[in-house]
Amino acid sequence: MQILTSEDILKATGGRIISGGEQSLEFDGITTDSRAVKNGMLFIPLAGERFDGHDYIVSAAEHGVSAALTHKEETDACGIMLIKVDDTRKALGDIARYYKQKYFVPSVAITGSVGKTTTKDMISAVLSEHFRTLKTPNNFNNDIGVPLTIFGLEKEHEMAVIEMGMNHFGEIEYLSGIALPDAAVITNIGMSHIENLGSQEGIFKAKMEITSRFGSENTLFVNGDDKFLKNVSSDVYSVVKYGLDQSCDIYAKDIVNNGLSGISFTAVCRDTEFKAEVTQPGIHNVYNALAAIAVGMHFGVTAEECVSGLKNCVYTSQRLEVITHGNIEVINDCYNSSPDSVRAALKVQQQSLMKRRIAVLGDILEMGEFAPKAHYELGADVASAGVDMLITVGENASKMADGARDAGMTNIVSYEKTDDIIADLPELLKDGGSVLVKASHGMHFEKITNAIKEI
């Protein structure tokens, strides 16, 4: 992080110093985690349902922070500067916005129901061939993670790629107001978080908030094959569409499936054609790669650099990560889940050369009243995908078992909780094969992949 002063913090937040204001301070880091504090940092305590960072201001002071924010009237000053703000969580975003404007670099924001993180990885890889690029680490895509990502902008950075997630209306608009992106990508409109947004139309509306501050200098990139996004247009900002349909501004043809090793295709962009490949399997990754090419070329990256970036892309773990352990091939896609991403993962598993295919599938969360029907319908898709054994975990996933059973599948085992399956894994997987492991993050399916490695 580059330097911010105590005056900068006051200006960004509208706060006031309530103790320790004898001299101006400089901060070379900002943290919300009292365990990660270092000398010269500003500590921003956040209040949650089960914790309150204000309880750790004294500890942070003892470990060397120069100052802390507070939104409480009574706070132990501990000999450091304390700055009173209305709300520390909002102040975190206000400071990030100020920092982004002070140390400006062009940026791209990415949202969508499925594929945000992989698309972020690909876009960053392509841009990194031409620019020194910062990207969102892991899944730092909420109202805490986005500001912390922005604080990672250093003097050497020339571009930033920022992932944005949401589960309520207004969140993407808020995050866009912090990151102030020059361009944005919407990967698709699925059913993730439909419990809170009511319908896919609601999800579309929430994702489009990413353009809330767009003007004539901004560009929106959308999946031109998505039924909600293909008709997006604007008189205010530019719209670029990518997809497999040749009516898109950038499209793919001559697609060659290389199994679990990835996929190759010819990209057609304006009057330019070139061959590209990605090491991630699945046709959905052609869309992600096209988004990366579209963004890259928009910012002046050459076709050759796009090809190199995609080929050498390093992906965030637990997303269609193929792991071989003895006679077991694990397709580890347990970071998150949605109906569309489950279907995509099943198609990827069909490319496996293993003689036996097992799907370990858990609850897809935040689907509300849509959950029973969506899980039941997925069961039929599992059966039609030619899976030899279905193992479900969770109450909603049991409906998936019902759907598979009604579609004619018989080799099905169901568990209530993730921990319940661990002891049975050696017996269930004794004959080896390809094992797809997928569920929403809250199901903690990383326990399953870790247990398989110990068999």
C-alpha cells in the first residue's frame, strides 16, 4: 500500500480525531484483522454478528498500529490516535474510494452468477502480458474484500482487475462506487442468490448495477449468448458482446475439446483471427477466455499477448482443479456452486478417461423457495450425464437424489452432513475412478477433498 496520512483519512471519512491528534501520521498499511497488524498501520475494527473488532483496539495498539477508527462513543485510546466515524465498515469503503482516486490506475470490474473468479484470473493473465496488473486475491469480492484489494495498489501497478460479488440489491452499486471501474464484465445471469433477489430478472437487475456510474468513457462487456445479457444496449456507455454466436463482437469458432487438459478455439475479433487455448476444461471456459480477450484488446493488448496470457494463466484453487491420488482422479470444484455450474462440472467430468465416474454433490445455498425444485431437476441431469454413483450431502441435495432416482439411477448414497461422509470414503471410493466434488462454500467440501488425499 502507498502512503495515506491521517489528514487523508479525515478527508475520506469525514471523521474527527478524539484522541492522540498531536501530530500528523502516515500509514503504509490498513487492516481489519487485529492479528495482522504491523507498525505504521491503521486498524479499522468491524462489528459483526458474532464479534466486534472494537474489542481488539487495545491489542492492535500493543502490536504497533499507529491509529484506529471507531464508531463507538466510549473507546479506550490506548495511547494511539483514534478517529471517530459514523460507521467503520462504511469508512473502510470511503477510504478505499479515496485511495483509488489518489493513486489512480485503470480498472476492470467483474461480476456474474458463474465464472467470476476464473474470468478474473484470465483477464488478469492477459493484461499482465502488457501491464503490471493487480487482481483480487482469492474471493475478496465483498464490501470488505474489495477495499482491501484496492489498498494493494502499489506504485508499479498499471491496471487493476477487481471481482465483485453480491447477494442483495444495492451491493454491486456500492462496490462500483468504491472501485470506480473504467470497464466491467458480466459473465452470465444464473440462479445464484435467487433467494434474496426473487427471480433471474432480479439477478439481472442487480448485476447491471455495475454500470451505475458509467458514462461515455466506460465500456461494458457481456456474454452475448446469455438470454438476459444478449439484448443489453446503452446510449450512455459502450457495450461489447462476446460469445459463440457470430453476431457477437468477438466470437469463437473451431472449438476443440482437449478433455481435462483444456480447450482450444479460434477467436474472431473484428478483422483478426487467431488460435487460443486454455488449460481449464469445459466449454464455459471459452466464454471466460473470450471475455479476457475482449477486455485485453480493448486496452491495447495484442493477439499474441492474449494467447500467451491464456496459455500461462494461473487459476485460483478449488475451481475445476484436477488432482490425481492413486487410482482416484478428483475434480475439485468445491469452492462454490449453482445449478448452472453443477451442470458445467458434470459435462467436464464426462471428458474424464477414467472408467468409473462418481459425483459427490452437496447443497446449493441461498436458493430459498427455489431450492427443492432446482435440486430435484439437477438429479435428472446427473442421471443423464452417465454418472455411475451419486453421493449427496445435505437436506436440499437429498432432493437431487430423489430426482436422479426418479430418472432411473439406482446407485445413490445420501448423507445429512459433510462430516458424516468422511469415514465412509475409503469404502465408497475403493474401486477408484473420477470423483467430482462440488457444493456451496458453506458446505465445507474441502474436508472431502482433503480426506480423499489421505485414503
